[in-house]
Amino acid sequence: MASRHLPMASDKPASKPKSRLPPWFRTRLPTGEQQRMFNDTKASVKDNKLHTVCEEAKCPNIHECWSSGDATFMIAGQECTRGCRFCAVGTIKRPPPLDVDEPKHLADAVESMNLRHLVITVVNRDDLPDSGAAHYKACIDEVHKRLPNLTIELLCSDLAGDLSALELLLEDSPLNVFAHNVECVPELDATVRDHRASFNQSIEILKHAKKLRPDIITKTSLMVGVGETDEQISESLKLIRAANVDLLTIGQYLAPSSKHLKIDRFPEPEMYDIWAQEAIDLGFSGVASGPLVRSSYKAGLLYRKTYDSNNDEVLPGAYVMVNSENSTMRDTLNLIQREVE
């Protein structure tokens, strides 16, 4: 069956035209050496027949990330079996079979790039008995076999709530970060997400991942501007932290097209600073909060800052905080870092 793509940027204008975006959404295109690095990254992705969430989700930070050699690879196809109202990734009921050569292609591409931290994200594969868990594991293992010093982050699906599939995925995995996004406050599940997804199901996946592998960092992300209130965000932060999630990102929702969910509001940048402080006060080990923040945006930076309190890297357009009092988490992360080195 042919895939059915959701509207892309080349179709009708987004529900909030760029000219109406607040001034803090202006980004600069790369030039000179940065442009060369951007082109090299794009060529590597194309040559290895891979997909990136940077392209599929129309991330506003693609030029900045790619020009610095960072990219988030999307595996298991370029269409998703779900149809969340916020997402630009194409949707399809019956995707083509998994590419058995994808682990090799992914490792080939990553090996050709000068990366310190790799993010692998996935589409939902509700058509598969294990939701794709075995394939995700094979991709992670192949990259680690080639590049054992590279830290790896998986931005995973909810695996249809199947905890046995999660156990298969995480058993003896070399992962450093297991991420899964709750996306929105629980009150907006029915408005924002596919009917097969929910805040509670996502929380159970995150909670069980930490229980299975306490040595792996867990991470999630919240979008704002989809109809939530500030109070609902604060309550959601408490629920997420109660699941022992370590890292958090908070960013502005941008509608991919006029047919997607409309933007409800644009909180001022200062509000993101307040949410970041709330998260740290609740005990999160690290948080990146800002209008342009996406869950995979410079993910390695947040990871490095969490285990190194002296790290002075900055994340443009975001408020990044780490919990300086969380010595237990830092000791664990430093141990992991020494083992991979």
C-alpha cells in the first residue's frame, strides 16, 4: 500500500505564518566551514539511505545542529503507524517491512561523522508484534560495536505499552540515555496525541525503564502552546519526576501545516526559565527549556552537563540547568563515562 504523508512544508502555509512568529524564533543559516559541515552531514544521510527526524519533523534547529556535526537519525522507516495531530512525520497503516540492512547503514553513516553523542529516534510500528524493539536493539548494538566510545541516546516509542518488549530492548543494552516523550499534559492527550498514546502509558514506560536499568538515564519532553495552562505544566512536572525521570526538555510547539493542531500561545522566553527552575527544585538532574528546544536538540550537551558540573557549553536560545546537589547521579554518570573510555 502506498504511504500517506501528512501535509509537509511545501503545501499550504503553516497555521501561524512565519511572519507572525515572535522575534525569538529567528535562526541564522550556516556559512563558511559550518555550511560545509552541514552539507557533509546531509550527504552522509543521503548516501546511506537514512532518514533523520531533523528533516521529517521540520526541526527549526536543523542548520545549527547539522553545521556542528550533530544529527538525530530516525530508524524503522519514514512513516509512522500513528497520526498525532502535532507531528509532521508521515502516517501509514501498513508500513513496508523493516530494512534488515538498516543497522549497518546507520553504523556506516555514524562512523563517517565526527559525533560525540548519537541520538536515534524511531517511528511507531504498531504493525509489529514487538513494536520494533528487536530492530531498535540491533541498530544500537551495531553502532556500539563500531564506536564503543560514542554515547548513545534512544528516543523510543511507547512500544504500545508492552513492557516485555521494553525488557527485550534494554537487556544488556549499551544505551546511555533512554528517552520517551510524554509530549503534552495529560489533560490534552485526546486533543494532541493518537488515541493509542497517553500520558499514563508513556509514564509507565519511563518508570519501568528506570526500574529495569537504573544505570541508564531516562529523559522526556513536554511541548507548550497546545492548549495547556501553566498550572497543568507544573502538575505534569511533578508526575514525570515521580516516575524517576532524570532529564527533561520543554519547548514551543510549532504547527507543521494548516491542517495540524493550531498553536494556542507563545509563552515569553522568561517563562521557560521559571519552568526550568521548577524542574530542578523537583529533583530532575538536568533540564533544557526554551522556545526552540526540541527533545533531541543538542542532546549530548545536556547529557555532558549532567555528569560534569564544570561543563561550560551553552545551548543557544535555551535555559539549561543541572542539579548541582545530585551527586549520586553524577557519580553514576562519571562511572559510565570512564567505562566507555
